[in-house]
Amino acid sequence: MPTYEYACPKCGHEFEQYQSMKDEPLKTCPKCKKSGVKRLVGGGAGLIFKGSGFYITDYKKPSNSSSDTATVKPETPKTTKKKET
């Protein structure tokens, strides 16, 4: 079940409510008891991984020792001088 964020425009109270997706949005503020509460657009809780976890070595490709140790020198750019006329 998702957590929804609400704000009361009358008293400025902001709160979260844990409710089912099938439930109707709240209409009254729990602090001032007035109607007119607005549901805010939230970014969501994000992705949650459960279990033993994911590691960088899980999908690592086998490496060749010769290609890992080889170094490549960057090519130096050649400069040209303009002739003064």
C-alpha cells in the first residue's frame, strides 16, 4: 500500500497517510478539522531491493590480464604556425 502526501491550504499542515489505492482521498485535515485537503504529487518511494543484494561482481565479465595492463598514450595534437606576411 502506498503512502500519500496531503496538505491543508487553510492551516498549512502537511502530512502523510498510508492508505490503499482503492481508498478515496482524504477530505478533512486532522489538525484543524476543516475540509479542503489536497493530495500532493509525490516522487514515490523509489526502488527497493530485497534479498541477499546485488554486487558488482555478479555480472562482471572475465577480463584479460594483457588488455588490462596495456596503456595507450593519447596522440599529441600537431600545431602549425602561420607565416607572417
